[in-house]
Amino acid sequence: MNPSLTPTTPAFQPQGTGPSAASRPRIPTGIVAATVAGNALEFYDFVTYAFFAVYIGKTFFPASTPLNSLLLSVAVFGVGFFARPLGGVLIGAFADRAGRRPAMLLTIALITVGTLGLALTPSYASIGLAAPSIVVLCRLVQGLALGGEVGPASAFLIEAAPERQRGLYASWQLASQGAAACVAGLVGLAMNSLLTVEQMTAWGWRVPFLVGLLLVPLAVYLRRRMPETLHGTPSRAENCGKAGLVKYRRLIVLAILVVLGGTVSTYVINFMTTYAITTLKLSPGIALSATVIGGFVTMVCALLGGWLSDRFGRKTTMLWPRVLAAIVTVPAFMLLVEQPTAGMLLGVSSLLAALTAISGAGSIVAIPELLPRGIRATGMSIAYAVGVSLFGGTTQLLITWMIAATGNPAAPAWYVAATSVVTALAMFALPESRHRALED
């Protein structure tokens, strides 16, 4: 390993134990890449399931009607979320005790196992009930990995970043999720262009998962070369473990509510491919284009949000886009339903993605900044995993049911608007953290 990147280098000592944050040099590009590459890979594998829910439903969950098959498929998509809180607690605590790097290597290993199992499982027609059982198990393993990924990765980025650029560096975590969605959409678009519907149903949907697995060796190599930021004198006892979580319980509850709005919006965006095919009756190619554009917009606007949060503060950056989302989402969806064209689909998806990314960039740095080092990864993991599990895991199933029960294709917009109001109130209650020194 290059000596300039070793964990003992002062540039990577945690705030409060080495040189001032303002004087710390920039994180080398390779270190940022190591953090976000693994994060992008894990989210790529996880959200690819959502993009191909229609085909996966036909493969593993045969039912009397296409709607019932789709409902079963998105229900299993939600199963992966149940393991997230457990992953958040276990892997987050591991990161706060043993270090950020080993925790992130563990999550890469888990997501690889889950994705490999999902990609290689035979269909229901081949092995019967064993097929959906294996798929459920693989989703649980993927959920465990993602539940433990966000906390250590976010903690690492803000601990290693210069104080005045913590927002920008932390926003790469969210930007990598957008990049993952964009790449997954591009792969899916290519598959739909090259294969027939029968081929996609028979085997084509498996290819994107296998493509993701090809990147695992690179992600592991990069993360093994990462420095460690969990150094210095031990944190105060009251800020560690269970005592620290109890002490900061109000902040963690608020953080869960902050995660709520962005989570619902994100999984509505991810569901736009299926929504466009099943509800708007658009072609799979157009539907997947919305995913690509939404992912690209998320990537760009997340970085914009990170920069804005460093310049104008975390609260301003995360609050006002969420308020705007609460106001404009319903009219935007109503317009989309009235004019279900490719341009309108791309416009609505881009608008929701932009507002969600800018707001999310502010919150993804504010939450770990407000937590002490001894529970930073655990607290962030719990807030993210619980918020995503309770609301992200149920979003696609709920909006699919809402559309069927009400007959209103714009029903998802009302859910986005309602949850955005709750999240805006929670964001307003959080203290500003832009100039706050990271606590030990």
C-alpha cells in the first residue's frame, strides 16, 4: 500500500485527534472511489430487482393474473428491507468498534452472496416452491448488507473530509446510488433492445445481476486499500454503545422521519419502470429510459445538494426541496396520467429525482455530523435502515395496491406528498450542523 494512504497518516486522523479539519488535505480520488464504488455496486444489485419485477414475478411467482404475480414480486422486494435494521445494528456496531473499512468489506461479501444466489436460482417451473424460498433468502442477505453499508460509508466520508467540504464529499454516497440506478437502467435498456419479451422472461432479466458481479473484484480491491478513520483516543463512555444510542434517541427518531420522505420518493422513482409498463402502458424501452434519466439526475443533483449544503447550510438544503416535492408531485403525476408520453414520463421522473437528491444530500451529511464518533456508524445505520425498512420496503407494494384499489393511476403522488410533509417537519426540528465540530 502507498504509504501516503496508510491509516496513520495525519490527513486521516479523526476530527478532534489530529490536525484541524480545515487544514486537512483533500481525500485522494482513489479513496473516494473506493467508498462509493462498493456502495454503488450494492445499490445496483438491490435496485435491479425493482426494475425487473415484472419478469421476476413471472419466473418465481406464477399467479392467476399478471397483477397478482406482480404483487407477489414486489412483496418479496420488500422482504429484503426487513433485514436492514438488523444489518444496521450489527454491522454499524462493528464499524464503530473495529473500524469503517472492515465493515464495508463485510457488506461487499454479503451483497455478493445474495446477488449470486438470486441470479442463479432456477425458476418455479423447474424446482417448485424451493425457487421462491431461495429468492426470499437472497433478498434477506442483500437487505442485511445494505442495512450495514450506509452508516460506515457515511461516517468514513465525513471523518476523512475537510470540514468545509463535508457536505460535498458525503454527497458522493448518494450520488453513487444515482449512478447505480443509471447503470442498471442502461443495462436493462440494452437487454430490452436486444431480446424479445419471451427471452427476457426466460433468462434475460438475470444478465444485469451477473454484470454487477463482474465488478465485485474491483470493489474489493479498492476497499482493501482504504485507510481507516476510526483512530485516536477512545470516545467517552456515555457516547458509545447502548448508552450512546439511548442518549441520542431523540435525534435518531428524527433522523428516521427525515429518511422517510426521501425513501418513499426514491422507491417511487425506482418503480417508474414497472409503473410505466403496467399502468401507463408504455413500451419497456421508454420505461427504462425514465430509470436512466432519473439515475443520472440523482447523481448530478446529489453533488449539487452537497455543494449547496456546504455553502448555505444543511437545513436549508434538505428542507425546501422536500417542501417543494410535497407541493408539486400530485399535479405532476396528474399531468403524466393525462398525457402519458415519453417526454412527460422523463420530465416527472427527473423533477422528483432532482428534488429528492438535493434534499437527501443535505440530510445524509447532517445526520452523522450530529452523532458522536462512538455511535456515528451505528446511529446512521439504524436511522437509515429503519426508515427505509418501514417505508421503502412497503412503498412499491402499497402504491401497486393503491392503484388497483382506487383505480386512480396518480395514487402514488399522494403518498409522496403526505410523507414529504412529515419529513419536512422532522427536518425543521433538526439543529444546523454545517459549522459543528465532529464530536468524540
